[in-house]
Amino acid sequence: MPYEDFIAYIEAVGTDRTILVSDTGQADNIRPVDAIRDVIRDLLESGYSEDAIHAMVGGNAAELLFKESDFA
């Protein structure tokens, strides 16, 4: 996907509603960890904050999985 489209999707919903994952790892693709690292680098270079990136690569998914109300 073109990087501009990728950024447009993030901007459309916000970093607080974005979860970054990789579907790489097949024999002819780069390793998932390398794909995510490349995206993080690009997002930092595009001006996204470390807090926003942390949310997109883990925090937002954790909130969905471990809602406080689920344990009350």
C-alpha cells in the first residue's frame, strides 16, 4: 500500500483507534519484526509521537483485550 494511503487511514480514525500489525513473514517476505520496525521508523520521521506509536503497536490492542470493566 502506498505510504500516503497508510497515513490517510491513520488520520481518518486517529492514533487512538489504530492497531498496527504485520501480515508479513511468509517465505518471500521480510520478517514481521522488521516490517513493524520499518513502519515505526517511517512514522517517527513523519512526526508521530512516541506515545502515539506505542499506542498503535500495543496499547490500543491491550485496551481491547483487557478492558477494566471486564474484570469488575
